Amino acid sequence: MPVSPRLDVAGELLALLRDTTTEPRPDDQLEALTLAVAADLPVLLWGEPGIGKTAALTQLAESLDLPLTTVIASVHEPSDFSGLPVVGDDPSEQGVAMAPPDWAVRLVRAGRGLLFLDELSTAPPAVQAALLRLVLERRIGALRLPPGVRIVAAANPRSSAADGWELSPPLANRFVHLQWTHDHEVVVRGLGGTWPRARLPRLDRKKLPEAVGLARRAVCGLLAARPKLVHQLPNSETRRGGAWPSPRSWESALTLIAFATAAGSSRDVLSLLVRGTVGDGPGLELLAAMDRMDLPDPETLLADPAAAVLPERGDLRQAVLDGVVEAVRGRPAKARWDAAWELLARAARTGAPDLVVVPATTLATLRRDDWDVPAAIEGLEGAVALSRRADRAADRSAGRLTDRSAVAAKAGR
């Protein structure tokens, strides 16, 4: 039967509404997602219903020219992922084959694709257990997914999931967990017809050895100093269903650091990836350790203070200046003491002057009786005096607050 003319017009209108375009646009969470996909690590997007997780995966598949296969985990049986037993002519001789589902066969035939496991937090424990082999080993029944297939899942928090379950710790520890949130400007432009374009990161071939070396030094250095971080299973059920440190997740973190370094990604993107593999606490410790790895050597700075390049970030600059003072303390000499003062004066001229107050005070206590005061100290007098005035003002303010509290207490008696 012919379609109603009214529905023809409705179809034209729907086609116009679906006619959208894309644009290159910086997006940290989208870049983190594409990096994890490029690194061939399973990714789990966490977000409230309607936040755009499915739309992001659809657009990612289109941008990467990968066929998208969507599987709703909660509507499948465990056998759909472990394989259905098929009895042959002679089971005692040939065994019982485990037949894979049709979507797995299509992925193998295509040789590539994006497997999207949606609504993962609504899958019961038995289905989650069956997914373990799929997510880690890429096996479904007797089939093994080809290297060109990537796995991405999406889940709602249990509080907003339909009949939701917490993720089991073994399954959760296999994923890179990314918190998916909406960007107001992206949503407005997208509804206007222009969405951000997902692109695979450009890896600099020349940086590959350096990226691997940096990742290994960062992870191994932290775990050597903090052995308890190697494996920490969280106490609460909710936290066990997220990112937490284990040898497996540290290996994923190492991989992602190498990829982010080779791609020249920002610290914000690296932070999303690292915290998404080993959790917020261990991830922040790792990022701090990486920051310290990039700090200049105090001995290099003392050897040529006039050419010193100090970090822009205040916390890193403070760490460098403290390291310089400790280097002078460890090997005191008049020339090194003078060079340290020159560095402090340079720091006061090029950054926040209050950062030099503590190292300057410590450095002053290292002076020997026969050491003349260097001229560089004159440039620090203003900063030290200003800090002292601020401290005295804070003390007076605290004293007034204490007095007022005492008066109020007496009045209340």
C-alpha cells in the first residue's frame, strides 16, 4: 500500500531535522575516549540517563568509520556471551561446541567495528560474570574478536538505573571509567545542527620511545615508593564497581600515559584517563609524581641561575625553590648560597613573590659567619616585608575574632 502523503511530508521534516554536521572542537572527555579506544582498552562511560552517551558512541563510530554493533546487556542471557552449546555427531570424540551469537559472527566477518555494550549497570550478576571473558579476552563462545574491534560500554549510576545493579569488582576493574557529562555550549550548538567531531589522536612516531619510557618511570617510580598502591580493593560495594588500583589497572594506566604523551594531550585529558583506571586518589598521586619528574634539577639551576627557567605553576615553582635550598643545605658553599639567592630573586621577579618567603627564610639560616650578604637579597626585601605585614594582619584579625568570641561567651552566661 502507498504511504500516506501526510507521512511523506513528515518524513521530509524528519530528514531535515537529522541533517546535521560536525566541526573540530576541543573536548577533553571526547579526546580521552578516543585515546582509550586507540589504545584498545575497554571503556565504560558513566552518566545520568539522557546525557548523550549513546549519541556520543554513534558519532564516534561514524567519525572513525567503524560499524557500530549495539548490545543491551541486560536483555541477554549469560549463554549469549559465553556461547550456546551445540551437540555434534559424536560429542564424546568432538566435544560440544559453543556457538557464538549472530552479532559476534558479523563482527568477525567485518574484521573491525565498535561493540557498544549499553545499559551495563542493569545487567544481573550472572550476565556480568559471562561478560568477563568478552571484555578481557575478546572471546564469545568459540570465536575471538579480531584486533580491529573496540569495546565501549555505557552505564547509569545505580540510583538512576532501571532495576540497577552495582558492577562486580572483576568486571569493573577491566574498564577505563570515564564520567560523561554535558557541556552546555556543545549541546546548544549540537541542537543547532553542529556537533563536535571525534578524531583518533595523531601519535608522533618520534615520541614513541620517549612516551613509553616516561610512562614506565612514572608508574614504576610511584609503586616503588608506595607499594600499598599496587592493589587496593575498596571497602564499599559502590567504589568496587568503579576504578580502583590493581596490577591490571596500573598496566592500563601505563598504556594510557604513553598514548597521551605521544599524542601531546593536555594534563586534563591525562587526568581523566589516569583517574579512570586506578581511581581518584592513586591517580592524583601519579599525576603529582609525574609533575615532579619534569622539575628541573636543582644542581643545574645552581650552576647557571641567570639562565634558569622556573615552572609557571605555583606549586611546582615552590617545589623547585625548596629543592634548591635543600641542595645548598646538603652541600653548603658560598658560591652555591649566592646562586640560590639569585634564583630566589629571579623567582620573585617572574612570579608570585610570596612563594619565595619560606625558602628565603630557610636559606638565610644556612649563612656562615664569613659569608657576605649578596646583593640579590635586596630584591627580596619587599616580598619578605609584605609577607610579614600580611602575617601580622592575619594575627591581629585572629586576635580580634578570639576577643569577640570571648565577649560573646561572657554575654551568654
